Amino acid sequence: MNHDTTGIVIRATGSSYTVRDPETGNETECRIRGKLRLRGTRSTNPVVVGDRVAYETDARGECLITAILPRQNYVIRRSPNLSKESHIIAANIDRAAIVATLFSPETNMEFIDRFLVTCEAYKIPATILLNKIDLAIQTPEALEAFLQTYELAGYSVLTVSGTDGTGLDELRELTHTGTTLLSGNSGVGKSTLIRALVPEAEVRTGEISSYHHKGRHTTTFSQMYPLPEGGFIIDTPGIKGFGLIDIAPEELWHYFPDLMHFAPACQFYNCSHTHEPGCAVQEAVARGEIAESRYVSYLKILEEDEKYRK
């Protein structure tokens, strides 16, 4: 049996994993050693794209992942319908980009806020990619409201179009170093953006369901692609919901930068920013200095996730 070699997981299907040797660029198809699978009982996917792993070849010539090296960070969500299970989207990333659209389909702003909260919790810089801008500019009021909401929150919004090329140079500039996670709902155009950035990438693009106005899944597993200008990008399957995990209710506001800005001026040090008198956060919402949709997201996350924290 060979000694362990280390590499980076660049493709994960759930049953097999492609591991890349960072020095040679060689790729090896691996499986998970049984004990490693059992150890990750809380997570539905113990090994994810971006993981640095140790692997070895057994006497039969089969490659086995034997260990996961310590993670720098990761993006995690609660597994759908499994309140005590988690699903890690990717690990060891330098930035996250959430792809959103105003139309065809419309991205729920609470979904965006949940994703941003997780990035804040794990100290991952996040950018919002507002895709299909060629459609969004047809409704300037909705576009302006969206941009203002996240500008007030302190986030960068990059307006792009995978079809007409708008903003792609800025996206290349954003992603040309380190590893960028690209995530979002189905149908928002992640695969089209990937194909624009990496022309040789084998990604499928899908149409929007005319009945539900939602995207059909085209990416079925996560994969990391090297970018021509340098850096790497991780394409992920479309996500419907984004349940938070391991974030205590009293800590939630810490991960809303716009709430954090005003919270120190609250009358009570343990203010929950929901009902207390002298709450600087609620006053800022009333003045329009915090977007109302962001505050509503905060309240909904507090209320809806309470049952999963018990």
C-alpha cells in the first residue's frame, strides 16, 4: 500500500471524488474510506469540493481518501427536512459569490440574506452577482431598490449578464486569484456564467419552467474549475432553501453588518432588536438607514429557525 499523498478535491458526486495534485496537476478518482464516512455523521457529505485531503492507493489499486486536512473555512447550510443534519457546500474558499436575479426567476431576498449571514459567520468575503441585468434594467425602480438595499448593508453588487457579456470583465477581475464559490438558486444562470469564464468547462445550461418560473437543475454535483486568468471557481448545484445552522439567536444580528453598525447605540446591551425600547436598530429601519427587507429577513430567520435550535 502506498503512503498518503495530499491533494485538493475538485469534483464531488457523493460516491466518488476527483482529487488534484497541486504540484503536478494530476487528477485521481477516489472513494472515501469507510471510517472517514462514519466520522462525519452530522454532515450529509463528509468530503466536499475544496477540501485538502490525504489519499492512498490500496493493494487492489483503488484510491481511498484517508483524512481531511483542517479546513480554513466552509459554507454550510441545514439539510432540507433534516433539522439535525448539515450540508457543507464547499470548503477552503477565499470569497463567495451568490448569483441572484430579479426576474426569470426572482430570487427571494431572504435567501440572499441567509447566504450572506453564513458567509459573515465563517468570515468569508461575499459579493452579490445580479445576473440577467439585461432583463433587470427594464424595471429601473426594482433594480435601484435592490442595489440600494445591499449598498446600505455594505455589500458589493456586481451587475452581470452571462448572455450579453455585461460585467464579465469585472467578474474576471474578482475571481482571478484564490478560490471563488459560485452559488444560488436553480435557473439564475450560474452555469452560463461558468461557461463564459471557462469556455471549455463541461456545464449544461437549462431553461426556466414557464409554469413555475423557477429554474431546472442543470448542475448535479459540485466541481472546481481553473480560470484562464488564474484562480479557481467552484460551481455548485442550485439550492432551493438555505437553513442556518450553529448560529445562536442572540448572535444572529452580529452577522448582519447593517444591524451591527447601529446596535452599539441600543439602550440595552442585550437588545434583541425586536421589541425593546430605545433600540437603535429599529430606529435606523424607521429612518431608512437599514433596508426594511433586511430587517424583515432578520426577524424571519429568528422566528423560523427557532424550532431547529432546540
